[in-house]
Amino acid sequence: MANLYNKAGLVNIPVGYQEGFLYNIKPEDNTLAFRFNRDSAATRVNKEGLIEEVLGDKPRIDYTDSLTSPSFLLEPQSTNLIPYSEDFSQSSWVKQSSGAGSPPVVTSNYSTSPSGTLSADRVVFNINGGTTSSDFSQLAESVTSNIGDLTNSIFIKSNTASNYNMSFIDPIGGTPTSIVVTSEWQRFNITSTLTTTTSTLKLRLRGNEATSDFADVSVWGAQLEELPYATSYIPTAGSTATRAQETCNGAGNASTFNDSEGVLYCDIAALADDLTFRGIAISDGTSNNRVMLRYRTNSNQINLFIRANGINIVNSTKALTDITNYSKFALKYKSGDIALWIDGVEAKTNTNAFTLIGLNTLSFNAGQGSDAFYGKTKGIYVFNEALTDDELQQLTT
Amino acid sequence: MGLTTKEISSSSFNDMISSVDRRSEYVENRAGANVRLNNFLTPYTLDDKSSILNAPCGYSNGVYASLRPVENLGPELVAETPSNLNGWIDARSNTILSVVNNNIRATRLSEYAATIGISSTGFATVIGKTYEVKIIATKNNTSGSIYARISNNSQITAPVFNEQNTTDTISVDSTFVATATTSFIGVLATAQGDGDYIQSSLMSVRELLQPSADFDFTRGSAATRVTKDGLIKNVQILSGELVTNGDFEQIGSELVTNGDFATDSDWTKGSSWTIANGQASYDASGVSPITSATTSIVSGKTYRLKFKITTSGFARLNFTNDSSQVLFQPNESSVNNFSSGEHTFYLLAQNNSTALKIFAYNGSGGTSFSIDNVSVKEVGQNWVVTDGWSIENGKANIDTSEGTGSFNQLGVLTIGKKYRLSLSAAMTVGRVKFQSDAAGVFIFSTDVSNHEFIASSTDVSFRRFDTTTSGYIDNVSIIEITDDTDLPRIDYTDGTGSLLLEPQSTNLVTYSEDFSQWTSGGGTITTQSGFLAPDGSNNAIKITSSDISAASSYFALTGLNLTETNTRTIYAKTVSGTGTVKLLSHNSNTNNTFTLTENYQRFEVNTTASATGLTFFYGVDFRGGTTLSEVIIWGAQAEDLSYATSYIPTNGSTVTRDADVCNNSGSSDLINSTEGVLYAEIAALANDGTSRRISLSSGSDANRVSLEIDETSNRIKVFMNGGSISAAIITFDASDLTQFNKIAIKYKSGDVSLFLNGTEVATSTSTNMPVGLDRLNFDGGNGNNDFYGKVKCVAVFKEALTDEELAKITSTTQQEVFYEMRDRMLQIDADYYEFGDYTTRLKKLF
């Protein structure tokens, strides 16, 4: 295969960043980097596998999925409604019991948490042989929230050599989910749709839920957020905390991109199949001229979209198995020769003619400022010529 | 040829860079040069094939250094070895020579002179030839200097080569040109006492057999560049700020624990003391201390002491160390009466201490009181403060009624080097002298701007000049400079280092930074100076309009002699946010509306309508429907070129930067007239309709292989001819020659080809071969058609490489990209992580 780097106008693999900037490998001009904004701190999993805080306006290279193959993480705004996410000794965390069950016993700062600090609390649950629904030992917190999708999440591990079967309850407070707590830290999460304004996070043993009779576990990082999926951990210590939304836009200039032909390549995964528009686009800064890939409001679909001089040229979708899995997309655009390659396969073609005008910016949105991309990115490249099928296949394989 | 992947060994690069180090006064961009080498050499076993290899890293006044060839060295010429006494000479006949731990040592005898030394026996040298010299030596007495020398006599006087250190050690790896047929190598130490010694573990001289392929470089004027930290600087400025804490604003961490008495802890209370309600109270029942352990307080250093007193009478206090010795003397007295209120003093510690012990007294006016907010923090870090000087409120104060000592920062300067001193000063009486100037004391009483001096001491030192002197100095700044005008420029405008070669140009804007000389249109404009500028100074100015549509709403320099075809530039940014404004010319023009952001950009217009007048340079013209009402500007320039060149500062008149000329690399040994390759990674400054060439030649254009960026935009031409001038044999139109391109010309009789960025784009079967090629020039080989542009690499091969090799060396390689990204991120101090999958992802693009 020919040297594709020579053909690229922009190459971004997320290795270099600074407050406010995500730098490109190509072009080398740092002033053509992505502009990054987040008006709050946030957390990420670092290369040691530990959860750490990242200051505001600093992009996050996140190692959640792999300690050797991280991704650039972009998330929407979210608020952790649990006021004490790491301190389970607080009275807001209700230690409940019934029947044969004993109230959970909390020991503060008992073990090393996923942040690498001695900040995880020990909680010992015991239902003392109880077998009925009346026999439970439960740690619970209820908060006020809005109607809609909410997600509970929490980090748990066993303090002993034994695994424990426990119940983790959805935000409605109804359906228990069985979880197996091992000696390794795991983050459990569960989503439900609220119709009232009170939501809850519960962890328990209960006689009729096939849980263990006893559990000696460490817990840390409880989170309840008004999203249909769990986002990165938002620490709290006495009140709710909000991680602001992230934006990453404005890479390149008119010299970086070719109006006549090219390829937009993205190695990306969605955070969730949450039925929202999430776009990545080369554009002229408006909705009139743009070459875009986006997740859609339809479940598990990728959308190739080209609009030239104010006219929609192609707006075509392709179903995927699971958009939360990484896929390599390459959108070839050339008048009369449009194609979408996905993971080594030409998935869509189109022969419509077009004349794009003034492509000058690459953004993690739909090109006009809205429909921001929230997801994970391993690489994003723009080539200034329509690559051959062999090249597109090899690139996306 | 079967290509193999071969990492360039660090030793190869180190050999080259060490060689450049020896030949160059200044070396920078090492990482960038290594990037070029990795791109150029790594994947292919070509590193033995290039005869000339250049990437910007080393230079001196008049010389632009090449990495290859690395000089070959002849045999060792010094017969003696430091581990053996045989042959060594007592240079001044006043020592006993011995060998100690493989060092040849000279120990002074008491009755003789204080300068002692060791010399080799004479060795044969050839006048005019260049030799490498290496010396390592130490002396045991801290007094005096130590010298490493090459001389024509065994007393080591009248040195041909001389380096001096005021420390106790010296290490030399350099070159000298012989001036006699017999030379001596030796070391000396001055001001040595009886029994003191100097010793050396290495004295070596070897002939440099292989000449370098350095370019001759001339310009004859100052010039600016973008430094690796992104600042616009005159290339004659050789250092960043050398004075530490020159604004005296540095303040240390709190040394007192629980100084606000929030809890009844950390303090050891005498019988008359209690701690309650957030304060410590003294009941005046007797002399009694209250003590807090502190981080170490050092005698002679300056501290800020703060505390708050509440009393109806006086708090009579003595601040001592843990041994009850005086620690601080407010008001020059160890015991003082303090009334209610906040008290702040800047004081020299009189003794060392690890505690603050406050004695309270009930006599001599002392009453009961409470004390709170006790604080001790170090100030004046890095300065040595003696009597008569004090550091207070961010200034260094002098008051000769308090003493006549000096005020120093140690180890800042190198004796003999040139520096530029600036500071703020205001004396109410008398004057201060700066006593590090080899020309004599420099006396001042007000602000000092750009006083140039040769250092006579390693220390920055001030002292009173008049018997009675009182006032302050502030913002002390010293940078190293040079008067040299033939310094090549390694420019980092695009984030990576490249040699910048520009034509002559004149800035017609007579006050490019002094905006007090500029005028506004009237009352709608206000200005505020002191904003951070692209050169790191605070010389940028904010221009604000109260009514952007008012006729007076502009800011301009008038009385100029501009033309319609001038290229005008200015640096500008917003105060906050993004917006549009007209810059550089009158608002009636249509090509001067720009979008400004919070980051500096250099804005440019290339033509100006004559109707707007040619005596005005409009820095900002708010009129015309743009959005901004305030902008920050700096660095105005207008030049008679079709494109903007590097910034040329002016201050009262036009200033001309002369043309860069870079020629005469190589020799007939390094360039093959029969076949070879000329390689260049270059970018044009502009498509300006001129011919710009890089050539192998015999000194004229009759015999040459030339690469030309043609008068026609983005056109490359190849010239090859022998004995008489002929037309181009290859013409090719590239996409954009103002971007960096990798270009290789293979020349061989009947087999000429042009490779561009990995692809053979044109060929020729010309057999008109040159003869006598002996130089590589950034011109047409005849002194004309100078190459103006940016150069990341040039190289010469003495054989015609294969097509496969040519394709590879003109392609961007994975290694180049990898190292360039790392280098770029390190330069801007960005967060940068090379994770395991990074190279895998990158590899797919190659």
C-alpha cells in the first residue's frame, strides 16, 4: 500500500494535548489543533488503571477499555445525584435491615479504591440464614431527580477470598439485578426509566433473591445520573457534582482539506445506543457544506451524510451490530463516487455528483455546532484524495 | 535492493551531533535533527551512502553546520599519558610532578610563584591544519582559575587555544588551528598555595583529517525568528531570562504552623500565655515566651514577618530562635513595643533557627495583649542581601544609613560573554553601581533599558555608588546577547525547526512597537499598554473604541512612505472571545477584515487601495461594521515584497534585514560529478514569481545539477549541464511548494529522475553531464538565484540510488512522524503519552 500519510491532510491519534487543545500529528502546525472545552473537572482511567481527576478544559485520554490502547473520551454533561459517593458512613446512606437481616456495618477508608487511595469503605451485609423477602440487609440512598432515564453505578469488590452474590437495584427501586462480587474491583451499573421524581441506589442481600447469606465487601464511587447509561465517575463529598459537557472542534483550515475529493476516517465507538445524533464532520462551519459520519436516533446505525452548497447529496444509513463496539469507518467523497467502508467492507456507495465549497474545519459535531459527538475515538484522519478500494479496505481492516 | 528496517543507532547520531558541537558555537534543535535523520536513514541501509547530510542544529557566526561528514581523526599526537610520569614537563618550574590515581599532578613548592602547570613535550603539527583537543583537569584550591591550553611552548604561555574556568574543574572537547610546527598541550592553575596542586586525567590532540561540509553563511544584519518556545526573538539574543526572581515577587511557603491559633496546638506556651478563641493571649504576669516549630529559617536570608496585635497598651516582643538568640530585628531593635493592628516587616534572619520563639515582656511599656495571624515566609529567594539592602513589597531597597553592602545573585554570568541588562530603579538620593561590567562600573539612578556589557564576574552585583544612597531597584533582567550579524536562523514558526533563508527586506513602519508614537482618530479611542506581546515582553497595547462607527475610531501611525503593493502585517488578538475587525489599512478596503481570537495571529494584506492614503498604517480601524471594540496589537510591518517575511523591529526609522546567503558546503571529495543524488526537504516562502535554486556546481552555472523553485507558481525545474548553460531538463508542477516537500534529483548520464514525496514524477535521458562539481550552494551555483525558503534537510549522495530507495527517502516515514510529534509536544510542554497501540495505529498509514 502506498504511503497514506503523504495523502493525509489531517491525522489525529490522541497522544498529545494541553489545556484547551487536542493536538494533531498532521498538520504539524499546533495552531490547527482541535479546540477542546469542558467547564469542569472530570475523571478518567489513567495508564496505571487508576481513576484520576483531570482538570477543566483538559482532554481525557482514557484507558478504561485497555491499558495499552486508550481512546479520546468525549462525554455529555452529567450530574452525580449521590451527595456522598465515597463516604458510606454518612447518614444519607441508610443501613436497613428486616427479619433475620442485620443492618450493614460500614468501616470507613478500609481498602484501596479504584483511585489508588485508601478511600474505599468496608460494608458487611448479613441476613443470618434468612430466606424470605422479609429477610434483608441493605445499603440505600434516595435522591430527588427528574423523570426519565436514570442510571445507577457503583464500584464493588470482595474483601475476602470468597465471591458474593448480591442484588443491585435499579433507580426505580424495583427490579433487583444479581451481581457477583469478586476480589477484583468491578463497576456495576443499571438503568431504568423513572416516572416519579424520587430515585434510589440500593445494594443488598435478601432472602428471596438468591443472594449470599453474608457479604464482606468494599464499595466506592456510587453514582446516580440522569442518563440512560453510566458515564465516567463524578466524585461527590457532601453535595451533588456536575461534570460539564465536552466539545472538541475547529481542527485544520482551508489548506487542510480538499473540497473536490477525500476520505474522512474514524476509529470510534459510541458510549451507548442512546438514540441521539452524534456527528463528526468536515465542514465550512455551517450546515451548507459538510462531509459527516454520525450515529443516529435509530438504534445501532451509522449515517453517511454529505451536503454541498446547501443541497443534501447523500443521507444514507447502515445498520451495525453494536455501535458501542469500535468500528473503523472511512467515508470516501468524490463527485459521483461516494462510498462508506466499515471494518474492511464497502458498505455503501453512491454516485451523486456534488460541488463542496469551503471545507475548512473538522469537528466532533455535525459541522454546524450541534449534534456533538459523545463517544470514544482512537483515530481520526482526513485524506485529501479519494483513496483506492484497496487502500480503503486496508485502512479500515 | 532488499530494504531492511534499521534503527539509526544513537551512537551514529551522537557522533554527528558531537562533531557539530565541536564545530559550532550554538547547537539547538537536536531532537528535530534526529527526526530528520530517522526519516532519512532509518528504514534503509543508506546511512553510509550520503556524503553530505544537513539538518538544522548547529551554527556559528558565519557558519551553518552540517551533520555529515563527521571528521575523521588522526592518531594521538600527545606522547605522554596521565598514568605515567614519563615525559611530562613542570610548566612553570615550581612544582613536583607525580602520578595519583591515573592523574598527572603538579604540586606547588612553597618558595615559588602561585601559578602552576603541566605541559606535554612538543608534538608535530602542521600550520593551518585543524586539530581536536580534549582536556580534563582539576585543582584542589578553590582560589584562582584553571586553564586548558594549547601553546607553542612548554610554559603554556601565549596560547593558541585557551579555556578558563573559575571553578576547580575544566573539561574541554574542542578544536584549534595550529600556528607552529611544534605544539604543546597543558593545564595551568593560578593563585595556588603551598602544597596545592593541579592534575589532569586526559590531555589529547588528534588531527581532523576529514573536512566538514559546513556552509558559509552571511547576512550582515540582525534578524528575528520564532524560537522553540514560540517567541519572536532577535537571533542575536542567545538566552532566555538569566536572573531568577528579578521582580522580587517570589514568596515562599508558610513556615509557621497554626499561626492563626485555630486550635490550641503546635505552640509551646510559657506560663503567661493561653490560646483560645483563635488567638494567643499574654497576661503580662512576667517575661514569657510562646514558641512554634518552623521549617528551617536560615541566617542571612530575607523573610516577611507578619502578625496582628490586639491590646489597649503595647505588646512588647522579642523574636528569637530556638536558642533564644535574636532571630528578627524589626525597627533595627531586638525588643519592640507594638500597638494594636497588623504589622508586617521584611527582615534578614540574624541566626539559623527551626522555631519562632516570641518573648513577651511586661516592663518598659509592655502590657497584656493578644497576638494572631503570625506568619513567616521567605522572600528575595536567589539573592544575597547584605547590610544596606532589603527586599520589601516586591522591590530591592537600598538605604546606606543601614549599611554599605552589596546585593548579589551568584553564578548567573559567564566571564567574557556579552549581556543586556534592564531594570526599574528610582533613587530618592544618590546612585547605584552595577559592578559586573568589564568596562567598569555602570552607574544609574533611574530605569535602565538594554545596557549591554561584557561580564567581568559570574555574579550579578549591585552596590551603592554615592555615600548616601536611598531608593529601590526592581524587575532586574539579564539576557545573553551577541553582536554577530551572520548567525543562521533555526526557525520554529510551524512548531518544528527549519533553516530560514529570506531575502532582504525593509520594515517601512518606523515605530513597530512603540505605540506612543501612534495616533488615534480622536476621543473615541483609548489605549492601555503593558500587554503580553508575541516576543514575551509586555510591549503590546490594547486599543479600545467607545464608538466603533465614529469617524475617529481608528489607531494608526502616520507620516509613512508606503506603497499600494506593500505587504502589511501586524500581530493581533482579542481581549476575550472571538470577533472581527479591520486591520492594517483603511476601512474602505475590502481585504482587511479579519477574525481575531484570544491567541495572537499575524494578519497580512498584500495590496492596499491608494484612495486610503499611503502615509497611514492603520493598526486598527474599527469602522466598517466589524464586531470588536477592543483589540491588542503588536509588531507592525510594511515591506516591499509580495509576501510577509520575518518580523523586523523598528524604533524611529525604517530598518533593513539583509539577505541570507548560505553557500560553499562540501568539496570534490564529497560530490560525484558522474552520478549521485541531490535531496532536499524544503518549503518556499511564497509563490513570488522568482527563481530559487539549490545546486551542486563547480562554482558557475556551466557545470551544475540544480533544483529550482521556478518563477511559475508551484513549478519545479531540474537543470543539469556540463560546460555550457542549458535549459531545464525536467519541469514539473507540484501541488503546493509553500508546504514542505521532499524532493530528490537522481543524476546519471541518460538517467535523470525527479522524485517528489515518494513518487517519481518526471525523468530525463539527458547525457549532458557536469564536471568538477565541488560545492553545494543555496543558489544557482553562480551566485544568483538565491534560495529563499525553509529547509529541514539537504543531502548529497555520491551514487545514483535505486528507484525504491529514492521513493523511500522522499516519503514521510513512521519514525519521522513518531519523533516529530514527540518533539513538538515536548517543546510546548504538552501532556504526551506514547501508549502501546500508538505505533500500531500509526503504522497503518505507512
